[in-house]
Amino acid sequence: MRSVATTVLTLVLFATYVGIGALAHDSHFSLGWVLGSTVLVWAGPAQIILITTLGSGATVVQAAIAVAVSAIRLFPMVVSVLPTMRTAGTKRRHLVLAAHFIAVTLWVECHRLLPLVPRERRIAFTHGLGCGLLFVCLVATTVGYGLAANLPVLFAAAILMLTPLAFLLSTARNCRQISDVLALVLGLALYPLVATLQTGVDILISGISAGTIAYGAHWWRARA
Amino acid sequence: MSDWLANSLSSFFGDPHALLVLVIAGFLPNEVWRMLGLWLGGGVDEGSEALIWVRAVATAILAGVIAQILVQPPGALASVPDWLRYGAVAAGFAVFMLTRRSIFAGVVSGEVAMVAGKWWLG
């Protein structure tokens, strides 16, 4: 049962990165560039935001702001996972690589698997898991890039379609509160409206307003 | 020899300027949150109101990215008619809900719906 769950998560991750590779190809980035983004950024949503914003002609500053805002969610993940790896003798620099590997999949896996690992081996376990997932994703990125370059249009379109499907469904699955559900629905609905203004930071405007309205609904409900 | 190496490196990575953009717009703004979490970790309550807002905004930004890919599709995806892209996502989402939130079943159904629709259109 445990291995099945792992397989499904890894499959979704694989599909996501095949999609990222294909997206990078169709947005005219080089293979080395997109592989570099997988190693350095190591967060699917941030990579997709980077590729779509730069690909649609946004400036470096606009792309950096959009990535930074989307990546805030990594902060609470790191804060909640790292203490479970710490021992009395652990220095901060021992945790730098483990912190870099934290993204949504590894965060879910750490909460599930770390309690089964003796505390003094948890950093090494996280490094192993992170390297394994990174390798899978680098292969997937290359496969997606190559497929988009060589396949008939229909299949290339199908591979690009993996990204919105995998992200929509994995985000919907992670919704825990009413604010998460509202943020997802409003974010989908507001973007096409804001996009007609063509500000260059459409995603930021629609994201911050939809997220804030969703949070407002949560706050209002909690008070009532 | 060094020319050959330089040429194959530049065809693999492309423009060096693009790599600089990757670091400035992709790596740094993303990594700063992980390192802040490492440095400041411990003092933040995971259920705090500020983090609920952060999560809602992050979710809505991701939703915007999904909408952007569907509304203004890149490359080959633009060859699929609008209604078929939206229909395929709706089909995938419906199957996801019917299968008690199976991401795998939802993604496969959405893909099948799109490919079948496109094939039927010819």
C-alpha cells in the first residue's frame, strides 16, 4: 500500500516534469536551460510560472516577482519539516541541501516517511530521497523536451496538456480549507478577466486578489 | 577542441544571458524562502492566520497559471480548439471527483478526452 502511494506521487511528478520539458521546448528555451531550472529551482509551479511569464514577453523583474510570490509557500514547508530532522549535534549548514530539496512532493513524503526513520539518519534519508526524485525529474524533463520536438502535433499537444491537468488536480487534492477551494476557483475565474487588461503582471493581480478574497471568506466565517 | 567544446556547450545551454535570467528570476526568488525557513524556522505556527493567507494567494497564483496555459496555450496546444481544451479539463476534473480524488484517473481521462476529440475532428 505504501509503495503504491509512492508510485502514484512519483508518476504525477514524472508527468508534471514531462509537461515542463515540453512547455520549455514550445516556449523556445534550450534543453540545458530547462534542466538547469529543474536542478536550481526544484519547484514545478515556480518553473512553469518562470517559463510562461518569460515566454509571453514579461521582463526579468516581473517574472522574478511572480516566482517569489508563488514560492512563499515553501517557507512554511521548510519550517515544519526541518525540526523533525534535527538532533543536538546538527548545524544549520548540514540542513542547507535538505532545505533545497523541500518542495510539495518531498514535504508530503517527509511527513509520511520520516517518523519511520531513526532521527540521526533523517538528513541522509532526505538527501537520498531528494536525489532520487531529482533524477526522475531530470529524465522526465529531457523526455518531455525531446517528445515535444519530435512528435506529431496531436501528441505534443497532449503532453503540454499534462501540466494544467496535473496541477489542477494535485492542487484540488491538497485543498484542506474553504479558503483553499475558493482561492483555486476564484484564481481560475479571475485570470481570464484580468488578462484582458494586459498589464504584464496579470497573474500577480489575479492571484493576490483571488487569494485575499478567499482568505476574507475564511476570516468572515471564523468570526461568524 | 576548445571551439568544439564551446560550441556544444552553447548549443546545449543556449544564450548565456538566458542562464543569468534563470538565476535572477528563477533560482534566487524561489530559494530565498527555503533559506529564510532554515534561518528563521521554529518561530512560526503552521496554523497561523498569515500562513492561511499565504497559502490562499499561492493557490490562486497557481490557478492563474493553469488558466493562462488553457486560455493562451503555448506551442502545439494552440492547435486544439478552445472548447476542446476546456471540455477535456472538465472531463478530467469530473472523473477525479467520481474516483474519490484520484489524480491519476483524472489526468488520464482528461488526456483521453482531448486526444479522442482532436482525432474525431480530424
